[in-house]
Amino acid sequence: MALNYDQALEKYEPTLGLEVHVELNTASKMFCGCATDFGALPNTQTCPVCLGLPGSLPVVNAKAIESSIRIGLALNCSIAPFSRFARKNYFYPDMPKNFQTSQYDEPICINGYLDVTIDTDEGLKVYRVDIERVHMEEDTGKSLHVGGATGRIHGAEHSLLDYNRAGIPLVEIVTRIIPGTDKYAPEVARAYVAELRDILRSLGVSDVKMEQGSLRCDANVSIAPRDSQTLGTRSETKNVNSLRSVERAVRGEIIRQANRLEAGERIIQETRHFQEESGETRSGRSKEQAEDYRYFPEPDLLPIVADPAWIEELRLALPEKPSVHRKKIQEAWGVPDKEMAAMVNAELLTTVEETVALGAEPTKARSWWLGEISRLANEKSVEPTSLIQPSEVAQIIALIASGELTDKLARQVVEGVINGEGDPRMVIEKRGLKVVSDDSALMVAIEAAIASQPETAERIRGGNIPAAGALIGAVMKATGGQADAAKVRELLLKHLGQG
Amino acid sequence: MSTPIISQTAAQMSAELVAGSVTAVELTNAHLDRIAAVDGDVHAFLHIDREGALAQANAVDASRKAGEKLHPLAGVPLALKDVLAQKGVPTTCGSKMLEGWRPPYDATVVTNLKKAGVVILGKTNMDEFAMGSSTENSAYGPTRNPWDLSRIPGGSGGGSSAALASFEAPLAIGTDTGGSIRQPAAVTGTVGVKPTYGAVSRYGLVAFSSSLDQAGPCARTVLDTAMLHEVIAGYDPKDSTSINAPVGKMVEAAKKLDIKGMKIGVVKELGGEGYQSGVTIRFNEALEALVSAGAEIVEVSAPSFEYALAAYYLIAPSEASSNLARFDSMRYGIRVGDDGSRSAEAVMNMTREVGFGKEVKRRIILGTYALSSGYYDAYYGSAQKIRTLIKRDYDAAFVKVDVLVSPTCPTTAFKIGEKSNDPVAMYLNDVCTIPVNLAGIGSMSLPCGLAPEDGLPVGFQIMSPAMKDELMYQVGGTLEAALQSSWGKPLYASAPELAVK
């Protein structure tokens, strides 16, 4: 019998470490002047340098250095007074020079940390994630394997190479082992990547679009029996391209490893690829034999010696931290801790903020995004923001406030927008969801209700106000839910001499 | 000389062009004819760009006719070592690997030459990827020494030096990683200069060892190299290791002909036992000439030089193993084994097996090993420390003296095939030139006579502190004038007549 997550956690303790690659949004590449636009025709953003043509030489993009230092500062790192590029040597067709210009033992930023908060059984808990290093490197090109069943190299007839991405500046942010996450490892992983992404976004250094690969997460996971003093063998899961996937990948990997150990098998040190559909990981490259990258200092580039005064200037100009911003929002909106955490962990703070900025009342905005919309998103296994726009939600909330929609009708409008029936106004039009607020039309229904339940009506006349519920319900039913319940109540009570 | 104009110096040709007694097209044709007549034997060129050269020459003549202000070297022909990228012109680096490759861009050196109106005749032969001291490692056959066709012209830039000695070109560009400009100059009786590292842009120079490679001027006289130096040197934002400082006045220094009061250091470790007697004799005569010109000779010790060769043969192959990784058949050059059944990795392997020669493979293996995990500190790490010690030896010496001197190489030109099967004997040829590259300073080789025992040219090396390349031109120009006046004519004029076909 296969162990589920809870059973796996009873026997084993997980260990987590994360590596995040961020594509910087500089206008030009790391070592040449080529453009970095996403989605350009293959090989149209290349030159002798990023194609690694014989004789070409790299020149460092100063903006990339600045962005890297700002990232380091935002992550509480020390900025190295002297850092260097190094060559990481290995052969791969989509890497033009067959070495990657990266940083090795002298990275630009070291020893930082990032605090993340998650909701646990014991309430909100803060985990400190130590950052080992932040270093710069260049991205590789892309291989497209044609003719195989899965788009993988095995079984492909041929491969196409696109070097547009080759040389795009990357920053790699590596954590140390994150201690004490235990069963919350998946949530901590997700919260870390989310927090990091928010910081990077606030710095304006990257598009941080996981689905486009401008932010990529590799999760290093191992497990060890609860009584063990040593760490288990780790796997490195790649291709994790959404926050939800980060959480799923870590969870899936813990379950997989636990079941392997249960079956008496050992964990192989390897890279694994996350499968979006199944939530499982597939075996990739073995790392059993440590690859020898033959690092050595890049002789074509000078060491980076950053002026301390300039670093101070950058530090002072850092934007407000997302955590500070959140605190301000929480106070302004009067949101309880737990609900604030839920909103942040659901990745919906920015969306709710946008909705509020468009005029929606904060509590309403929060409740729509975290309630109905999240529920529908969950059903469809997608992100809520992919279903409906903040502007549409704000519009719906406004329509409720003005009495043009009831909550019940609004849910139908949301459903219609999600189904692609158009914006809220169009859905209301097409579905005929207008609230019945015409007094005479309502009075017809009210009188019909009184006629069908004369005894209830009598009780109300006698002062039993709560009895009105039954009649209001009947009216609502008769109008197909399109009546404004408050209005019905008002008219009914008035009609029975209680108004 | 069969054609007088080609035996002139570049400075003389420049004067004739300015005076209008010869046109750039005439001068270019004279050299193209000379190449056609003698290069079958010498094999200095891998590619002759007749059309491109004549087009450039025509453009210079037209500009001159239009009264435009031209660089003194405008219209003077030049031979370009095949390790520098020239747009649209085959660039092979002497390797089968790059057969058929035509770069889509110009090296900065080439851009500078074109800007000055220097006429590029073609690409010269070299040891494959500049690895060698004899030009025997070229995939396209060896170049022969115009002084004795059974002997090597030096290497790796044997094509450039042979082109000068055989009057196929008055100017040439070489590159020097461990002596590839100076040793060929020495054994062909010509002048070769390795400028301070960073003085000439490496952009477009196909890298052998990035931290050591440096392009430089080659010619038959010190003044000609100085003129060419000023054309090719200068800050280049495309090369991060390029020095951002104005180019010194090399021509002025070469013309000074005055070294009174200068202190010249003889490096104790570079000479004596193991050096051919004729080399030592001519070297000592040159020292006397310097003393007569008013210089003071001081003996200087550089104890770390003993380890220079060993350090060099770790650093250069290490960098080469990485620099040459890009030759994988995916984007340019030859491709072997791509029949639709093999993986990219298999095709890479087969291409590299066929495309690289023996010496290149030897150095890639050596460098790969030296950089390997567990060996890095012992090999690459130690070599870098020696490099620091060598720099310190130079720094200490330059406190006491203005320039340092030594023979350029321990022997005169050896026979083709003599050392092909003994790599270490071949490597030892560069024992005097290598410390210069490790320290990044400037150095020149100029002829100091013919060895009495074999009648072959001997080279005299002058080393100047980093960023003070003017000093070697000043000393070189003075020494050249003194020696030529004692010989009655330039050394190159004593070269045997080549058979004309």
C-alpha cells in the first residue's frame, strides 16, 4: 500500500533547499548588445558574441550588475567588494561557447536571508530562509526537439536551436537548507518563491513570469527517517513553472521518496522534471557521478569591484519591502492575521489591491477573490487571476452595491464571465439577470405569496416579524432569485402593516 | 631584388605613395606578383585576397586623388595572420576545423587597418590555433624559411614572418601568446613586437589563451613596426581587457636614435649554457653596440623565470581547453558524421576527432586535466602563483633598469621535421619569450646578425615595462641603426634570392 503524504511525514522528515533562476529584464543581454524581447523569431536576436563566434569577446552589462546588487541588498546579503566571473565548462548544443559564463567561488552577493510567513496548525509561523549566494550568469539557448512523441530529445528526428535566449542575464539565488519546515516544506517552498517574486517585482528587475520562464525554481528535496542523524540523498526537481507547482512538486517528491524507501529502494541523486498534469516528477539526468565543470576565472572579463558608496546609494534607493507594504495594507483594511495570510498565500493580495484600487470595498473584494473565484479556480486547477480580471470583479461589486445585482445573481455573472460570455454587463444582458426592483412587479408576487400562505401572513400582521422569512423565500423563488430580498422584505412588511 | 619597390621598407613605400611616384594599386600588384612568383616554395599564405586587396588599393588611390588626408600607411600592403577574423574572408586559424568559415565581422585590428587604408593582401599560415613554434602544425602544410627553405620560419606566426623575409609583404600582423611574433621574427631576420597586454584589442582574435594572447606589428624594420603599432593599438570597448589609455608615441621613439644614460639589464637566467654559440656571440656584439651608443649594461637576476615554461604549459592549455570547446560543428566550420542517425554529441565527438590536429588535442587534454576537480589547485592554481612571482621579478628588475634584454631564442631556425616528434624540445624554444606573456609586458625581437656557424639570423629581445612600449622602440631603433651601419646594409638585404616562378 502506497503511503500518502501524512503517512510519509509520520515516518520521514523532509529537508528542503531552493535554487531560483531569475531572468533580468535588462534591455540588452549579459555580455552583448542584443535585444532580450520574449517571443521574437528564432535567432533574430543574436550577434557574434552571444553566438560564441570565434574571436568574439564578452563585455559585462552594467545594468545587470546593478540589478544583481539590488537583489542582494533586498535579500539582506553582503555585497562582495571583489567578485569574479568564472567559466563553467560542459558541452551542450544550445550553449554556444560550450561553457557558461557564471560565477563560482566569488559570487557578487552572499549570506542573506528572507523571512516568510505561513499558516500552520499552531497559527501563523515565520520561517527564516537563509540565502547562501546570489550570483550572475548567462542563460543558454533553447533546443526544440522535433519528431519525438514528447518533445524530448529521445526519439526525436532532429533538433532546432534558437539562440535568442543565449546570453540573457540570469541571477541565481541559492538558499541554504531551510531548517525545521517538516510537514510544511511544500508551503514554505511556495511562500519563499512567492515572497522572492514579490521582492523582485517591487525592485523592477525582472518580469518574474514563471510560465514564461523568467523565474524558474529548482527544488532540492530529501527525506530521512525520523530517528536518523544524517540527511537523505536529494533530488533536484526542475521545470517547476508556477507557485502552485512548487508546492505540488515538493509534496510529490516527498511522497515519491518515502514510497521508494518503503519499498526498500534507494534514492538516486538526480535531476527530476515536474509533470504539470500528474503532479509527479520524472527522472532526468543522474548526478550520481558529480559532473566536473572545470571552473576557472573568466580571463576575458575583469573582476567586479563595486564602489561602496554606490552600493550605499543603491541600498538607500531600495523600494518598500513587500512585507512592510503588506503590514500597511492589513492595517488600512483591518484584516485579521489569518485572513491576511490566506490572501498572501493564495497569491491574491496584489489582485485584491488592484480590485480595491478600482473602487471596490476591501472586504468585498477579498471575499470574492478568496471565496467564489478561488473555488471555481480550484475546480478548474488554474490560478484565479487567469479566470477573471480585477476590473470585472470591481464592476460586479459595484453593481451589488448599487442594488443592480444580488449576491446570488452576481455569482451567476462571475460564472458567465469565466465561461467567456463577455464582460459583466454583457453577461447580465445575455442571461437576463437584472434584479427585479419594479415595485408593482414585486407586489404581484408578494400578493400571490400572501394568498398561498394566509396563516403566515396573519402571524406577521400579529407582530411575528421573523415569520416573514417564509413569504420572502416564496417571493424569491417566484422571481427566480432576481428580486432584491431586502426590497421584498420592505414591501411585504409595509403591505402587512408592519413597515 | 627582382623588383626594387618590394624590397623597400614600409616607411619608404609610404613616402613614394605620398610623392605619387607609385600608386597603391601598383604597389599591391607588385606584391601580388611577388607572392605568385615565390609563395609556391615559401607557402606563407593560406588565402590571397587579390580582389579585396585591389579594391582597397583603388579606394586609397581615389581618396588620394581627391585630395583627402590619408594615414601615412594608406596603400601599403600587409599580410594578416589567419587567426584574426576578417569579414567575408576565409579564416581558418591553420585548422581543418574552420575550413570554409568566413566570419561575418571584422576583428578590431582589421577595422583599424581598414580605417588607415592599409591594404590586406591575404591571410598567412600558422600553427593550428597558434599552438606551435614552427608552423609545422598547420593543417594546410608547413611554411618554409626564406633564408633556407629546408628550415622552419618559426611559429606560430611563421606565415607572417616568412612573408616579410621573402618580400611578399612589407608589413604583417602576428599574435603572440608565448613568443609567436618574436620567435618567428628572430629566425627570419625580421622585427616583431608583442605590445603590452591590453594595448591592442583582442576582439576578433580567435582565442588560444585569453590571458596571454596579444596581437602585434611585424615588419622588416623597427620604424615600420612602430608605424603599424600606432595603427592597430588603442582602447576598444569590445575587449574588456583592453587598456583605456592613449597610445604612446612609438614612431617618435623609434626615430629617437638616442639611448645615452639608459640602463639596460641582461637577464642572467636567459642565456649561457644551452644557447647556440652563434646566438651568444651576436647577442654579446649587440650589447657592445648598445654600450657604444651610451647605454649602461647591468646584469639582472629573475629567479622565477626557471618555472615560467612549466607555468605557461598549464595556463595556456587550460584556457585553450575552454576556448576551443566552441568548435563543435553546431554553428560553423566543418561537420563530420551527421548522417541523420547520430546524436549531436556523437557528431561533436567525430568532428573534433577529425577537425583538430595532434598538438591541439595534446593541449586540450593537458588543459582539461589541469582544470579538473582535485587537480586545479596543484596545477592551474600553482601556475597562477608562479605568474605572480614572475611579475614581481620583472617589477624588481625595472626598478633598477629601463629595459631588459636577452636572446629571443636559444637557437637559429631548425630543420623542418627536426623537433616534430619531441614536443618538449619544441616548447623549450620559447623559454626566453614566455616570461613576457606571463607578466603582460611588452617585448620586441629584432635581428642582431647571422650566426657564424650556420649563417642564419639571430634575434635580440628587448623587454619594456607594461605601458611603456615606447622604450623598446627607442632602444630597438637605436640598436638597429648601430648594427646596420656596422654591416653596411640591413640584415634582410642579405637574405638569399628565392627562385622566381
